[in-house]
Amino acid sequence: MYKKTRGAQGALACRFIARIVVLSYGFTATPLWAQSSTDKTLFSRTGMLPQKEKKIEVASQSQSFVIVNGTRQPAEDYLARTNSSALKIPVSIQKTPASVQVITHAVIQDRGALSINQAIETVSGVERNLTFPNSLTFRVRGFVDASTTLRDGFREQTGTQDIQGVDNIEVLKGPASVLYGGSTSSGGTVNVTTKRAIANHNFLNAGLSGGSFGLFRGTTDGNRDLSEDGKIVGRINFAYQHDDTFRDFGYNETTYVAPTLQWTPSLHDKIDFFASWQLSNYTWGASQTPLVRKALALPLSYNFDNQTLGASHQNSWRLGYNWVHKLSDSSRFRSGFASSISNYDFGTDRMSTFALSTNGRTLSRGVSNGPQMGKDFDLQNEFSGIFHTGPLKHDWLVGSELYQTDYSAKTYTASLPALVLTYPIYTGALGPARLRSNISTQAEAASVYFQDYISLFDRFYVLGGGRYDATTTSSLNKIQEINTSVSANKFSPRLGILYAVGRKTSLYFNWSTSFIPTSTSSFTGTPLSPGRSRQIEAGVKQQLFHDHLQATVAVYDIRRSNVATTDPAHPLYSIAVGQQRSRGIEADVAGEILPGWKAVLSYAYTFANVTRDNKYPVNSVLAGVAKHTGNVWTTYEFADGTVLHGLGLGLGIRAATRREATLPNSFYLPGYFRLDSALWYKFSLHGRPVRVQLNMTNLTNARIYDTNGTFSMRAEAPRSALGSLQVAF
């Protein structure tokens, strides 16, 4: 049987949370609500901050920010005016010649998002990608050809991140090799910004949540000055979650701890140290559905594995620092390092094959399990500053990066008794296990890059930059004792132009490129050429409603080349001649329409297909890509002085047209219309701010599936409810 932990360990977690709350009275010199380093909206509009702390809260708003390049900037309600990932220098989104969207902490909180996958749904052209549970991989503008996720601007291939430690989420559309190297996706990059310590801002927040499918979640977030002069500040976030999932005999359990420390030794230096640990136990098989048309008619609760199989475990660690040194009033130096280690122990419930019999009633099954380990090491050093040449202002950046990722996996496979879909019997022992693979891979990259952002009369802006990467990818097959190594050196340029028609309107154009190293060799032993991509994008940005609302409309064309495809002369090998293309139109709107009325709106038209390949038919549509997707999330909170003061309402709509389930195309996943809602009330209890919230997801009970395009798909949860209580101590 699966090892259920909800009882004993759940009770222990509750007691642990209670102890943290009790001990927090010594941790917080003066209690204050501060639910996030960027979200100052939770109680500020209701006037429910303790009176003696309001002055501190106002003063701290200028410090409520986190960005990857060391300078900090605020995120205002649903609208973030600046970002960190697009240029790595402090430039407003309105003047950035690229499509950049930021999911602020206020949006995450109001939607009741319990994962990054759920939080990112409000951005156009971004879909979750089906890999392992808790993964941070997304399909952006139709592509999922490489890692799409950064954490605090650092590359990671293997890490996981609980939503409790997330401050905001940035999405940079299009290739991003110029600043982040060859491991980023052709479609775009997601930068997850984590919470950091905040000086002169002592607080403790605690939360409890419960909901459908036996969900229980407890969280705490505490921040405190550790020295009298405020030069040393500490912050710690904690989360524990357990739920039984909507699938029969499935469960998921996560424990997350993330301490951070900020040290300001002088007026010219600031160092952030960060760490995190996350332990996840889950039933992998409970999240898998065979990629066959008949499975779409089965109940969403249907489980395709056996109840007697073993669960999976994942243990992830992260450690790093970010140091910023001010060289002068116009220049600075930044050094940052991040390392992450993830140990996986995949249980026997991890399905590796599904095959439906010709009569459509019996499903043959195969499982795979075994230990895996992933490691990431990323060291960045950058100089940046400002200088003038006549009327031209130059915001420049030069940097270097050393990156290494290691991965090792030992995989055993076994068969399961066939499952009769109409009369499932979840018994029967596994067949004999055999070692199928034992591999280790290592990828190294040494890079230098530069960027110049030129402005003329605050009207014309030109962005130019380039990056040179020297990469080596090696792979060792320990069973066959085959060792391969592939090296590649590439230069990736980028160009952007923006014209500010007025203070509120900007027109922009950009051309960007990227490359993706490969460890694959051809029949002759020659390494395949790295995958290449280039994007052409044009768009308009408009500020509305007294600059409280930001709108971006973009059109783009992305072309991938050197895609590995089957060698027709030697079918067991590949050649790099495949080509794919994605083009589309996107619109994103975020901010405040009227006082108290906020909204996030998005729409995407995406057409992604195969344009050249030896395996897949030309014009095949890429799997999992809907041609039309749309999202609406809007809230209203009653203002001070009204009868319903403290009450907030939210409504969400998400819709998509049908998507191809497989590549090559064989059948469609259905389109869907999903309706969500939120209701919250904020009040003061014995001088402590309290927020009570109810979120309803998928009120329409829509059947929504993600696909990996090969052998399995994953259903999203049916109608569900989440109630939460948050208290500031």
C-alpha cells in the first residue's frame, strides 16, 4: 500500500506550526503584517495595520522588492512597473523592447494559487508542461525544447519550488540566450523570484488552508532585524501540505523550509544569502493517464496503476548568495552563485508504457523506477553602469557566467498485469525487474556577454547585445560503457528598438536568437549541430487609467532549426535537419481599472507546427498547443468607509480550443471553459489583522488535460474548494 502520512505526520506538522506561532512572539519585536516582500496590498487599504506600525509600513514600501541583479523595485498590486529578467538592469516594462509579463504576489494570493503551475495561468501563451510532479517546466509560445525556468535569475534544470517561497513570477517571451545561455527555451523564459529578507520590517504571518480531496496546508513567514543597526536581517518561510488528490488512492505531501539572510556591511555593499529545502512524497502513477482517445471517457478519478505499488520521493536543496557592490554613483559590480541538488527516488508506480489492445478494453502497462540525482551550479559576475556620449545615454552591462549541470539515473523496468478498463482489478505483482539504463550526463558552459541600452531624448531606445558560449556536454552509458562528448561554441546576438510615441504609448521591435547544445552524435560519430532558434517580434505597449493599467499586444514569428530527427539511412541514429515554426498574436492587460477594481486579462493565438522532418509529417501541429487561449481574472474590494469594507470578490475565466494530443497527430484533447471564483474578508481580531478567504476552482467541472505528446497525459482537478485563514502576529 502507499504510505499514507496524513495522520501521524500531519498531526506533527500541525503541532510544529503551532510551536512556530508561539515562539514567534520572541521573534517579532513589533508584530506587523507583511505577507510578501512585494505585496503591500493585503491590509494597507483597509486601515487594519497596527497604528504604531503604519509609519514603518509606509517607510518599508520603498524596500519591498526583489530582483536578480541586486537593485530592488516595487511591485504594485496587480501591476508591476519594472522587471529583472528582460535586461538585468532597472528599466521599466513600458520602455523594454520585448514582451514581459509579471505575476505579482497580490495576484497569486487572490487566486489562491497553490503552485507555480497554477499561478502562471494568467499569462498569454504559457501552458504547463507534463513532466514529473512538482516540476517547473512550461510550454511557452508552443515550444518546450529546453528548460524554461530560472530561479532568481539563475539557471536550474532539476529544482522544485513551493509557492510559499515565491515573491513574484516574471515571463520573458522569446529566446533569451543573450543573458541566460543555451539551456533556455526558444519560446520564452520563466524567472521565479523568491522572497528575501527586508530590513527594518519585523513581522510574522501564519496561515492554515483546507479544501477538497483532503487538502491541508500550513504556512509561516517571519522576518526580523538581527542587529540593532539593521545591517543583518533574517527571514524564514515554512510550508507543509498534504492532499489525497482527486485520483483514487493517490496522495501528495510536501515540506518546505527557506531561510534567507541579508547583510549590509557598508553603504556600498549588500549581500543576500539564501537557502531552501523541499521534501516531496507523491504517487506518480495517480497523475498519469494513458495517451489514448478512450481514456478521455473514463472518470477523472480513475487510476491506471496498482494500489500496492511504491510511491516516489524527491529531496531538493538550494544554496547561494547575491552580492552587489557600488563602485561609484554610476557603476556597480554584482556577483551571484546558486547551487541546487535534487535526489529522486522514483517508486514503482511510475508508469513508463501504456498500450491499448485492439479491442479497446485492455490496457497493458509497464513501470520504471530507480534513483536519480540532478545538480546545478551557476556563478555569475557582472559590471554595469551608465555613461553618456553627447545626447545618448548608455545603460551598459558586461558579464561572465560559469554553469554546470550533472544528472545521473539508474532505471529498472517491469511489467504489470493488464488492466481491464471497464472492470479494473488493482492486484497482481510486478513482473521481474531488469536494469534498463544506467547513465550520467554533464553539461558545462563558460560564457561572456554584453549589452547596451541606449536612449535618446527619452523617446528613442535601442537595445543591442550578444553572448559567446563555449559548451561541453558529455554522456556516459555505464551498461554499454560508451562515453560521448560534444563541444560547441556559439555567438548569440539580440537587437531591440523602442519608440515612445508619448508618455503612455510605446512601439517596439526585437530580433533575438538562441542555441541549445546537444549530446547526440550522428552515425559517423560526428556531434550534431546545436539547435538554433530566432525570433522576430513587434508590439505596442499602452498605459491606461492614469497609468494604473498596462496593456501589451505582440505579434511574433519563431523558427527552430537543427532539430534532431531520424536519419533515413540509419534509423537508429539522428541528424540535425528538422525545423519547426511558431507564430502568433498575444495580448496581456494587468492593473487597476478603477479604485478597488483590478484585473488580469490575456489572449493568445498560437500556431506551432513542423516545417521539416524525417519522422513527423510536415505541417503536423505540435502537441499540447491550443490555437486560441484566453484568461480573465478580475477582483473588486470594497473601500474604506463603505458598509462592506474589507470584503473582496474575484471571478476567473480560462478557455482554450482543442489541442493535438500527440506528435505525429492522432487525436485531439478537447477544448474547455473553466470558471473560478474568490471571496475574502479582512478584519482585525484583538489588534491582529486577519484574512479569511474561499477560492472555488473549475466551477464548470471542465475536463482539462495536459500531454507530453508521447505516451501519457495528465488531467487537471475537477470542481474544488479551498478555504484559508491568515493571521499577522
